[in-house]
Amino acid sequence: MNWFEGISLCPGGAVGPIHVLPALTNQKGVSLPTVEEELERLEAARETALARLEEQRAAAREQLGEEEAEIFRLHALMLEDQDFVETAQKAVRAGRCAEDGVREAEETFAAAFRALDDPYLQGRMADVEEVSRLWREVLAGGAGRLELERPAILWAKECSSGELIALDRDKALGLVVEHMAPDSHAAILVRAMGLPTVTGIAPQKHWEGVYAALDAERGRLWLEPEESVRAALEQKCRQAQARRRELERWRDAPVRTRDGRTVTVCANIGSAREAALALEQGAQGVGLFRTEFLCLDKERSPGEEEQFAVYRQALEAMQGRRVVIRTLDIGGDKHPPWLETGQGENPALGLRGIRLSLKRPELFVPQLRAVLRAARYGKAAVMFPMVTSPAEVRNARKLLERCRAELEEEGLPTGEVEVGVMIETPAAALMAGELAEEADFFSIGTNDLTQYTLAMDRQDPDLQGMYDSRHPAVLALIRRTVEEGHRHGRRVALCGQLGADRDMTKTLLQMGVDELSVPVGEVLALKEHISGLELSQKRE
Ligand code: PEP
Ligand code: MG
């Protein structure tokens, strides 16, 4: 029996025949009629590719929402980039074929990105590769659409976001690719599509049509699996499906523990499209909208109109349930390319979160105005990240009120917004009493609270097992926050990853946490779990 092991990008399972997607032919060294004809061929293919990107953008907008569609606009910008296009043309003028020209441009730009120190920008190499691939595909006369005759597990060398968008989701059972960076747009898309995907396995043409089993949870692809493997995976898929169906009964149910305590279970989202998913998954609100995800891969900071449209979409999708919009938490490890602040020695301790927003009103004001305007379309709250002192909240509130006054003067209607503070620094937890006087509610960010309390980088793989949100020091700060919040009549939510740790739910609720906000996929299971808890039993 054959099996291959790769890395899971989107969990799930699939059983069915393999369909190996054709790789682009490498036309290196093909001799050509004239340079002029080849330049024309290059240009015609570029224009077709641009038209195709526009089609893909429209399809993505319709199927997945505005943010996912943005990828295709970025790719079009790359194809219009003068340096990029001229690099390809120069190679053709030097006597090489159009395909080689595109390859030259791709290699030059990919090398430039690779040489950068910044992992985010290095990740953009994938975009250069995708755009070049599309351009070469058009040159090779490729249809650009994956017409699948029957349901299959797709196996490809690479797969662009364009190809993914064009996929017939009913026929694509799973995806195996040789190359797909976990942070690439394509990987974000497979997750958004819920397509079980494994990367790191090279396609083998002769496996076309062969029956296979994909266990995307373990990152394993079995070819001609033994009956026992196939049956086990099929059973796993059936169980997962049955479990999902079973959990559906919690979708519209309020959450109450066995001894009658009502708890709110919300979802954490990073895009307006995810808000619709959150509602579908039974979220009673959005406890954390990480707005920085809207702009990390953009070429400029998002403007007021753009943000207004996204927040409005999220609020409308949640149909009157509260959406907590966290203001930009950029700086630190989340450094978008357009943010031209100096990166200090230690960005996690540098100008980030509310500190950055207060220092850069040209970024903060459009966001506050967008939130205030969108608030008319639902129940909105704004929340400030990385707070360390009451003065920061006072200043942010002042600015919010000034924005409201200006909008009213301009005749632009606004809605009510509650103001929340994230408790994710030890300073904020220790000053929870003072902060409660400035805020309408708290939300505890246990990811950063753990990082700053334990002085352990949350991203450092060497600290696995040591970076622990259950550490007694972190729990003591959570307890203090809840007590102080409640003493001032404030609701206390928790939106860090600890909220999804079901072994800790009882402890958190016994401490008095009023609301848990967790990744969308965790909402239903958490609702079920809470409903089986008895809080009056011995304190844990
Ligand atoms: C947190 O720090 O716990 C949190 C929810 O915010 P983020 O993970 O976005 O930093
Ligand atoms: Mg945080």
C-alpha cells in the first residue's frame, strides 16, 4: 500500500478517485518566429489574464465576499506593474520566448521578495508565482478553469486562488498540492472553502483515476488504501458529519448551565464573510472582529469607506447580534507593508495596538468614523487592544466623540456604540478597577496576557509546553479582572484561545466570566459543553 505524508492546511477527510491536474508545460528554449510577434503574444496573454482576474474577482465577490475578492485585484495590480511587465519584455527582446520572459520576471521578483528580511513580505512571493503562473497558463492556451467530470481528490503541483475559486466545490472532494505556503492567499481560501487540503506531496501522473483516501487531519494521502484504512477514514468522515449534524441543535439554543447560569457564546472573526458563517454556526454575537486582517496584505491603509462597507456587512450579517469591532492591532508582529513606522528591537513591546492608533490619528480617525457610521446597521461595539492605562481609554473615547460630532456636522448619521477594553497586559489586569470606570465592558485577551505575564513569546516554537494560558499567574489576573469588572457593574468576556479550551470552561465560568468568544468552528461544541456543566459543584 502506498501512502504519502504532507502538512495539513485544512482538516477533513475525503475518499474517491484521484484527478491529477496538469502541470504547466515548461516551454523554456522554444525557438520563435520574430521578437515582435512574441512581444505581441506576451501582451495579448497579459490582457487575457487581466480579464480572467476580473472574472475571478467577480466570482469571488459573489461566492465568498469582498475581502476574498481583493486577492484578485492585487494580482491584477501585479500584472500591471511596469517593472514586472518590462522584465518579461526585456527577456523576449533578448531573443527568448514569451514563456521564458514571464519566468524571468517571476524569478527576478521572487528573488527580490526572498531577499527581504520580513517574513510577511517573503510570503508575498506566492502572489508573484500565482500571477506568473496564470500568465504562462494563458500563453500555453490553458482554459484557466478546472472542469471536473466527476467528484475527485485533486492532486496538483500548485493551485492558485483563481483556480480554487473556479472549482466546482461539489466535485472537489479534497486537495493535495506540492507547494502551498500556509500563509498564502490560496491557503486562506481553502480554509474559507472548507476544502480538506494537504501540502508537501508531489503529484504523480500515473496515479490518475486511482482510488485514494485523504486524511487531511493527519496530512496523509493513501493510494489504493486497504479496505481497513478506507473504512476507517470513511467512518471518521461519517462520524464528523454526524457530529456536526448533532451539534446543529445548539444553533439557536440559548446557553445555560445545568444549574441555570446563562452564558453568552460568541465568535471571533477576521472578515465580514466570517460573520455570516458565525451566525450559521450559532454564535450569539461576534466577541472579537480582528480588523487588522482586513489590511495586512493591502498596499495602503484601508480608508473610511472601505471599512464602513465591511463593518456594515458584518453587522447586517449578524442580524442584530452584537459585533465587537476591535480597532487595528497592528505593529508588533502584525506589520503591514504600508505601515512606515520604525520597527524597534522588540516589536511585541513597541508601538502597537492602541498606542499606535493614538499616535497615528490619520489611521485611527477613519476607523472610528467607519465604526460610528456602520453602527446604524446593527448592534456595534468598539474595543481597544493593548491598553495599559485609563488615560489611553479616555483619549480614545474623546477622539470617538469628536468623530461623532464631526460626522453629525457633515450630515452623516451615526449609531450607538459601546466602548470595550481588551485586558491583555498585566498592567490592564492590575488596573481593572480604574479601567472599568472608563469602559462599558472588558474582554480578556489571554493570548497576549499569557505572553506578557510569563514573558514568553507566543510565537516561539521552542516555548511549546511552557507558554501556557493555564499558568496560575494568568488565572490570577483573569480572576482579578472579573472581580473588578463586576464590582463596577461591567460585563467581562474572554476572547483569547483559552476560551476554546473546554477543560478550562468550568473554571472560567466559576470565576464569573460572562461571555466566551471562540473561533467560529468551536461555537457549537462549546455551547453543548456549557449546557452540561454544573457550576455549583466544587470549584476547580
Ligand atoms: C489575545 O491576545 O488574546 C487576543 C484575543 O488578541 P490577538 O490574538 O488578536 O492578539
Ligand atoms: Mg492580543
